[in-house]
Amino acid sequence: MSAFADAPYRHVVLFKFKDTASKEQIKAVEEAFRELPKQVNTITDFEWGTNVSPEGKDEGFTHCFFVTFKDKAGLEVYLPHPAHKEFGSKLKGLIDKVLVVDFVAQK
């Protein structure tokens, strides 16, 4: 058993939208992502927000979505889940870059 067996598994997703993405399209992506915790029961917590850092090091990434699972097995249910796949299809033509980092929470 791993030393982190009981630690939460975090899935961090950052979006850089294309300049051509409208405010309405971006809002629709935000709303669709917010619906995923209602559709995928392995998500234990969800937070999101837009960049407000004064440092100017965002490289154009404007949106951060922070998805928590009990463990890696929860992510493994989420990734191929039909709701996640459908969400991904809504991003086509709107996203310039995506950055994903997963980690096991440590204190």
C-alpha cells in the first residue's frame, strides 16, 4: 500500500482560450465544467476561478479548474466517463492551450 493511499488525488486543469472565443462561448465552457461533479460521482470536490495574479506569469492561461478525487482510481473513472468526453468535445475550436497537472496531496 502506498504511503499516500489515503491522500486526495488532485487534477488541475488550466485553459488558455483562443482570441476568437467569445465571452458567451467561454461562459458555456465554465458552466459545462461546473456540471461535471453532478455527473461523475468520483469527483469529491471541485473549485474553479479565473486568473487574478498580479505577477504577469500566466502565459495567457485565464482559467483554472481544480478537481479532487479520493484516489487515482477516481480519476481513472472520470477520464473515460461519457460526461467528461462530451465536455471535451465542447472545447474544440475554443482552446489555444491546455495544461494539466495531477498530484497526490501532501501536508
